[in-house]
Amino acid sequence: MATCKMCRTSIEVPEGWSVGAAVRRHYWAEHPDRMLRSQADRAAESELRRPAPPPTGRATGAGTPSRREPPRTRPA
């Protein structure tokens, strides 16, 4: 059984249904405002909850540049 993260209730999964389908049915029935929010709003909210990565001490992309491959030619 799955548990709703909003109301902490158990979500019943009917026979023949996947857990994901049952969870979507529950959220649409009980929390439609959550389902109708834009994807950008959800991404911004999850970014607020995600901890910042630890500092690495060097800039991104620093180091020796990779070697370039010679252009490919077609055999005649």
C-alpha cells in the first residue's frame, strides 16, 4: 500500500491497478490543487527543500581541455 504525502493516509490499490495509477487517482480526488499547479512551481518548491551541494574548491570546467579529434572523412 502507498501512503499519501499530503494527508498521511493509506492509499488503497485496487486489484489490477498499478500503485502509480492508484496514487494519481487519490491525488486528483483529494488534492486537485496539488495536481493542477504548474511544473515550474513544483520544481521551485523542490529546489527550496533540496540542500545545497558542498563547495568543491574549484570552478566548473577547470582543468586541461580535452584533445580535439581530427575531422572525419569519407573513404573514396
